[in-house]
Amino acid sequence: MCSLEKRGRLFILKLTGDGEHRLNPTLLDSLRSNINKIRSDKSSSESVLITTSDGKFFSNGYDLALAKSNPSLSVPMDSKLRSLVADLISLPMPTIAAVTGHASAAGFILAMSHDYVLMRRDRGFLYMSELDIDLEVPAWFMAVIRLKIGSPAARRDVMLTAAKVTADKGVEMGVVDSAYDSAAETVEAAVRLGEEIVRRGCDGHVYGKMRESLLREVLVHTIGLDESGSSRVRNTGSKL
Amino acid sequence: MGLYKYRIYIPIKIRSLRYTIQHQQNIIHTFQFQSSLSSLFTILFFPPIITMCTLEKRGDLFLLTLTGDGEHRFHPDTIATILSLLAQAKSQSKRGSVLITTAHGKFFSNGFDLAWAQTAGSKTGAANRLHQMVESFKPVVSALLDLPMPTIAALNGHAAAAGLILALSHDYVFMRKDRGVLYMSEVDIGLSMPEYFSALVRAKVGTSAARRELLLSGKKIRGEEAVGLGIVDTAAYDSAEGVVEASVRLGEKLAAKKWSGEVYASIRKSLYPELCGILGIEARVFAIPKL
């Protein structure tokens, strides 16, 4: 499932265990509940979140097998991830994804929903797999892609070639911020970056509001924020 | 006026072969003809060289070629032919299909047929004809955005104005290193930029500096610079054959993935929502996930 640890001013959220960390409703609920704990912590506005994982996978995306065997779970899975991403975007602190394994499809989107993406170069890749498995891509995924990947050619490569992007390629494409030689080094670098941000001092509430405004288009798609940006409407998920 | 010697290459819709007929001035064949009867009259008695194009199939690859020497300017008939050939490719598409668009000679395309616009005889007439071409070209851009297969523009030579727009409407653009320039001439000849032209440039060209160089500077941009600005994918070839070969190689790589054309087109459109909005295409992205 997932674990939450506090190290000084750093919150370390970890997807635990050796599996693919597929984003099924249970894991998504657990992640959201941990994010809520972080948000309501007293020191939250002077802290930093680092999200990482155990094992070979950061996350291999939605639990498609589960959705196949129980189609009524598709909508809740997507709506829970939307809410999680919206929570990350409004979180009153900087966020770092320490990508220590494969991140595909919804897992890629989860990683990209962080302010900084640090990744290991020795193993693992980022992969928007949808084209390879005949899956259409939800509009809100595309909003994240468009806002987080700046180059039209890079967006095309990610979405229309289903590229398996290693860390170094990711840095070149502007998808990854920096690459490290191993999982441990990636996490260490994330911790160093987090500590540096804390040292610089940051008002998390202001930061969170700035980030919301920067990523407004994603919020429009995820939580039905209206275009003018007023946050009166705050559903928890899909517009059903 | 004198009699012109001319040839018209007419693409005939036969499923797997490219077939052209050479039309002599004094022989009238019965065949399927794209233009209206009045254009036929115009062509027989005031024969201009109208750029035509052909569609070939090579395995999984569709090859769309603007034929003959010359500037490959887009006359309304050219535009209609391109649309019809794209519709043909779409109807024959299956998993692994890829489109490569190229041309013969020194030019990929130099844009709209402004000479034809001028023969309207008046300023308003010319403006109307230009407007007609601008409007009728929109569906070409839409058809390429909608095409259920990867698309590659293999630039054999110069691409200017609407010709450059045709190139940029493809997923990949390959260019020569030694010859050929990209040129948005509108700023130099005082033409206003159609909205969908700007939207396409905004969609495909990422930096403000590159957009400025392309649209505002009136520069003739050569291969290396075009790569540096992120306008084309690669300009590593020293001949037209080199560009086409490289496009075929990429095409075969993409074809081997056997992607669903429908899914491909849907993802492609969702990359360019502003452009799709201006063209009036609905990207078939959906709110409820089909996981």
C-alpha cells in the first residue's frame, strides 16, 4: 500500500511493496488519506513532500485487470486519481517525485503531477502506454501532458510514439529535471533538494495558490473548477 | 494567345495501383474527372499547369506525391484532389498504415495559386479567389489531423506559406540539409495570416523565438536552422531521395507497431485542442474513462 514518514520538514510518501503499485481504488484512497494528513499537519506550510516507491515500479498505472473484471470500478478509479492530482496541485508545499522505477500511463501522470521529477538512470522508464494497448487517453491526462511538457516534439514523442523514456532522455526532452545513478541516489537527491527548499524558506500557502493558478487547466479538468478560476466548486471527482 | 502544349495527369481511383492518363488536346477520353465541367472548359481552352497529385501504396505506406516540376501551387482543383486522395487513404487505412507526403523537383509547395487569383480580373475578384483557397484548404489540414495513421512530410525542396502549412500538418517533418527553405511569405507580400495558419504554428512550434522567426521575420529558413528552432524534426539529408528514404524508414518503424488508427488520431487531436477548436474538429476525448 503506502506509507508516510516525516523526516524533519520532509514528508516522505512511499508506494510500498514489490508489486506494480497499480492505482486501484484502495491504494488511491490510502494515498489521498495520507495527503490529507500532510495537509492538516501543523508544519505543512513550511515543508516539502517527496513521493517515491519500493521495487521495480513507481506505478504501472490503473488496475486494468480489476477494471476488466469489475467495470463499475473504472469511473471511481479515474475520479479518485483526479481528486488525488487536484490535491497534489493545491498542496501548500513543494512536491518532488523521486521516480525509482517504471511509471506508465496513470503512473506517469502521477509522477508528472509533482513540481520536480527526479529519476534514476540505471533502470526504469516513463511510458504513456495507451497507444500500444488501444486505450484512449482521458482529456485530463492530456491537460497534464500539455502543461508539464513544453516542447511540441516531446509531447508528440511521448503520446504518439509511446516512447519508453529513460531518465537521461527525459532530461533531454524536458520531462525529467535530473537523473541519478541509482534508486538510493535519486531519493538522496530528492531529500537534498527538499532540505534546500526548506532552507530557502517558502510560504506553502502562497506556493500552493501559485501552483493552482499555473496549473488551472488541469484543475478545470479534474475537479470541475470553472474557467474563471473561482474555487467555489470543489467536487471530489468526476462530473457525473 | 496561341495554343499551349499541356499534359494533365489525372489520378484514377483504382484500389491498389497508381494510374495516370495523359490527356492530349484533341482527344477526349471518358473517365472520372475531379473538376466540374466549367473547369474542364477552362483547361481545354486556357490550359494552365495545375498541380496534380497521386496516391500510391507501398506495403503499409501510402505515398502522396505532388507531381511534376514547378512550384506545386495549390489551385482549387489541386486542393480538391488532395482532399479526395486523403479520403481514399483514410478509407483504406488499417493497423500499421502510414502516410508519407512528398513532391517532385525543387519545390515541395510554394503555397496558393496567386496567379490564378490574379486572373479574376479585379482586386475584389482576386481577394475572393484567395479567400476561396484559404477556406477550401482548411479541410486539408483537418483531414490530416484526423487521419487514422501517422503522417510524415518528406520535404524535397522549398515549402512556403500554405505549402509550409501542409508540411506542418504532418506528425513528422523531414527536410534536406543542402537545399530547400521554409518561408512564411505572408509578412513580405502583405497578406494577412489566416487564423488556422497561426493556430497550427502555435501548436507545432514551441518557443516564442521560433514562432517569431517563422512568422514575423520573413526569413527563408534552411534545414539546420529549422531543426534548431524545432520547426522540423531532422534535416540530415543531402538529397531528395535521402529525405524520402529516411521517411520510408521511419514509416516502416511506425507501421510495425500496428497501432489502431482510430486511437492514434484521437490522441493526436487531443494534443492540439486550440487548433481543433478553430478547425471545428471534435477531438474524441471523453470524460468517462474506458479503462
